[in-house]
Amino acid sequence: MNMMIKKLFSLCSLMAFVSTPLFSAEVDELIEQLGAESYEQREAATEALWGMGARALPGVREATKDADPEVKARALYLLPYLERGVPPDWPEDLQKDVLNCENLSEGALAELMETIVASYGEEALPFVMSQLQGNASGAAVALLKAQWDQVGWREKIIQALPAQPATELEAHLLADALMQSAELSDYQQALALEHLSESYREKIIRAAIKEMIVLKKAKEYEVLKIQSQAFGRLAPRDARMLYVESIALAQLGEPSLAEGLQAQAIQLDPEEELPHYLAAVMLEEMGKVNLAIKEWQQVLAIAPQDDVYDINAYLHLGELYQRKKMFDKAADHFEESLGLFRAAREQGQGMGIVGATEEELEQRIQKLRGLKTVIHVGEDPLTPSVEVGVKGGREDELRALAKTVTGQLSFTVEPYGFRLLEKAASTLIYEQETGQLRLTLNGKPFGEGSPYIWKEKGNRILVRSLDMRYIFELDSETGEGKILDRFEVDYVFKITPNETVSQFKEPELMLNEKKISWEELKAGVDMDFLPEEITFLLKAKNEVGYNIKAELKFDPRKDAPDIP
């Protein structure tokens, strides 16, 4: 029978490697031709179906039950080749080896797959995929993953697998293939797969959190909110997504919603330590020390007591309190961790301390005890915050107009605080020669330009400068900008002391070298624009009469709520 099969170009099988749930009209027609009166027509139909590869498989499988003996015989002949992913242009000896591969040992089958991949590249993909259910499935998965970096492989693997795999192995393979893109949308598709093990779900979520940390550092808070909500729908019992959303909301000017999500997050899984452990680790990675402390304290409150989670919770709390310069408290928690570890070891329990040896921990405790501890003033002694609005209550107008712009430009000039577009003959232009947006002063361009792609249907630019936002419309012929609207952003800087600090006696407070009271700081100090640095000096006496002096510097722009 092999003699009647002519060789086809290997490209045919590659192009045909697309799984479809229904028989195509072309496949139906070719199967019908398997029983044609003409021998040449039957041969041609057989060649064409084989060349189609996986696309012809469902129809050929159904044809093995056909009432026509000729159709049935040819379908039975083709079926093993299509099921194994064997194209017609492979050597006959290799075809026989593949058809008989179920008789090979796991090692021999793995070697055969490696040889075929090395010789035929992507053309070997259908055969390797066919082995995902065989005795060498592990080797098949490893071989497929080894090809991630080869152009086209990952995409073809994704195409070849069902959108919702029926086995854990295939679900894990598809999840890994999707995650290679490092795109959060692909992570979501991976997390939506059924038959994922819990360890794989956690792997996907941790990978997504890494990308969300990048968004937070880039201050992409609106995107961060949307992404955390999407993952929250896929993992509704995971507190981490609630925390991420709360971090985004806090920066988008929704503190009450943020606090509500944080309260909801810490109440999840009240009897399980692991979810709180994972949430605390993530919060540390995101720099949210106080929220992390609350989650570690939640771990300590959940039974069983004094287990490995508690050992590491005390260790992390020691790290966090040291970061807050609460040295005695840090040493106390390190000692608790070390004591629990030693007690567990004496009882023959195989627990460990992550990130430190006993000797290192002892030295650290000793060093912390020797440090001059700052007078305890409680957690978050001073909380700086910035509120942002638009003068005249026009924030919604600004946001609406910002959605219509086709480009953006930000600039500052020296001295810092000078409103160039308000004080001088300055405007915005588009230079067609350079393809850049430029500011002009007295009719002449100055400073560096910003690349911009000219739009045929209108060009509207949002310009940011200090506390001002300008919407420019560029003339379609000259490229000269005309201000459509201007908005003045209002800033209110606040410092809120905790209960301990607010009870200090005889306080002397200075904000940027000007005297101020707690009442004024709590109410907020109006600012035309946010300076690069704000200095705050506190002199007072605590409840036992110790003199206290603290000089702090804040960068108010760092965590200011986002506004167009």
C-alpha cells in the first residue's frame, strides 16, 4: 500500500496542523472520493487526506465505520498515520518506527522523539503532541518546553491543544505555553483552565503578581485596578487580588473603597494560615509594610500554634520592625522565631527557618539589642498624604477631555515652579519635518521635542506642566496649537499623627521652615504645585518628659493620586 502514496511537501502537513471540531466540506468530499470508481481518484484522495494531517483526523476516524469497504479500508490505513502525526514524506523506516512506538520503552521512545525533532523541527510537532497520553508523556512535555524559544513552536502548541484541555498534564502544558508571553491577559487565560493543580494555579498567580508589581512601580494604577479585578474574578478567594485592587484604588483617590477591600481581604480564610502567609509575602514585595504586619499577625493568630508558619511569621515581623527602626521589637520577634525553631527540633519536627541560620539570627539579635532604640511612638507615627482635585470642581471635565486626546506632553522649566505657558509668549507646535511636538518661546522652538504621529482626523494634545493641564488643538495645516481649555490642579498636603505622637507635650512643628500646628496639618496645607521635597521638623516631650526631635523629608509626588 505504501507504494501508492506519493511524497508531498512537508509544508503541507505543517499547514494542516490545525485542530477543528467539525469536518470541513473539503474533508467530506475527499472521504467520499476514497470509494470512487477511478483508482487514480481514490489514490489522489488518500494522498490529499494524509497531507492534511490533523485537520483530516476526525473525518477519517468516522470513515473507518463507513459501509463502503473501500472507504473503510483506506480510512483504516490512514488513521494510525494521522493519529501519530506522521507526514507522508518521512522515510518508510521512520514511519514504521513511529507506528510501532507503543512497543518501545520509555527511554527509547524519548530518544525517538528527540531524533525526529532534531531532524524535522516543527514537522515533528504533531507526533510529539500525540505522545502526551503515552508512556513517555513526561519526555514529550519536556521536549516541547525545550522548544519554547524556537520561532513558531509555542504558538503551534497552543493551537494544537484544546482551549479547555481534559487532562491535568495538557492543562499544565497549555498554561506554561501561555505564560511564556508574560502578558497578563494570557495569564488570565491560563488561570481560567480547568484541571489545573493548586500548585499550578499558585504558579500563575505569583507570575501575575510580579507583573502587577511592575505596573505599580510605573504608577499605572488604572491598569492595575482593572487587572486585579479580572484576576479576582478568576480567584475570588485569593486575598492578594483584593489587596492589589485596594493599592490601586488608594492611588486613584478612593481611600474608603481601598480600606473596605483591605478589611475584606484580611477576613478571608480565618482558619487557614497559608492564604495569609502568601498575602503577607506579596504585601512585603509591594512595599506595604503595615498591611504585611497585619497579615503576619493573622498567621500567628490561627491554629495550630507554634508551627512552621509561626516560625517564619515571627522572622518576617522581625525584619519589618527592624525596617521601621523598632529595634527592641524586632529583636523580640527574632527571638520568638529562634525559640520556636529550637523547640520544634528538640521534638524531632523537621521545621526550618527561611533565609537565616541559627548563628546568623543570634548575631542579629545581639546587634539589635545593642542599637540605640528610638523612643517607641507606635506604628505609623506620621502619615503624610496628598489630596488632588481640580479647581472649580472640574475634575470630571478634565478626565472626559483627556480621553479625547491623541498625544501627551509633560515639561518643567527652571526655576521649578515657573508657569511658562501662563507667563510668557509660549505655545505648542507640531514640526512636520521632524515629526515632533515642540514648545515655542517668543516664536522659536526651545527644549527637546517629543515624537508624535500626526493623525488625519484631528490632533488634540494634553500638556502637563506643574499644576496646570492644557488641552491643545493643533491646526490641520500649520500644526500650530490653540488652547481649547486649561485646568488648574489643586494639591492639599496633610500630615496625620497617630495617637501617641498627637499626645506629645509642648510640640513645635515646622513645615518647610514655617511654624504650623497639628490642626493645620490635619486639615491640610494648600499648594499650587507639588515641590520636589517637603521638610518637617518636630520638637516635643513624650509622656515621661524625654525630649524628642525628629526631622523628616517627604517626596509628595511619589504616591500622589493619579490625575490626567
